Amino acid sequence: MAGRSNQSPSTTQSRDTADGQSGLAGATVGGILLQPKTVGNEKLTLLIPQGFSIMGEEMLSLKSPSQRRPTLVKTDETRAINLAINHTKDRVRQSSIGTFTGKW
């Protein structure tokens, strides 16, 4: 997870998500199992590495002491690799979605 993988993701059989509606399939990239998880008031589904959990408030305060810290952080067991999400009230236009896909 520390860097980008040049391997294409392989789709897993599972299509389970937290909301059961997105239909986003899990994948394995570089030997890491990615599972679909729905976040952000059930409006965003992401592929997140298996075993990642929500970072607690105490650890989040240590890692992001600013009052402008992300609204949700998923982290690995070591707390070294984090996925930060900042849910805002700003809307993204459908025409802009392509800007955010396939970049990583």
C-alpha cells in the first residue's frame, strides 16, 4: 500500500457492501484484498484494504491536531497507512466525476 501498484486489480466474487446497493466488486491489487465500504452518509463507496478500521478520536487528534482534520480516517493496524476522507457540504457535478477517477 505504500506506493502505487502497476498490477491490474483482479475482481473478487464478492459484491457485498455496507449498503448492499452499489454493486462495486471487491478486488485484489498487489496481494492486498480491497473490499467495498460505503462511507459519507451512505453516498460514497470505496475499495478499502481489508483490515482497515476507523481511527479513534484520540489517535486522530495526535495525527491531525488541527481543527480542520478529516471527518473520517480509516487506518491499518500499525496506524502508519491512512485513508482520509473529508465530507463537505459542497456538491460535485456529475461532469466533474471523471477528474477524480483512475488517478491512483
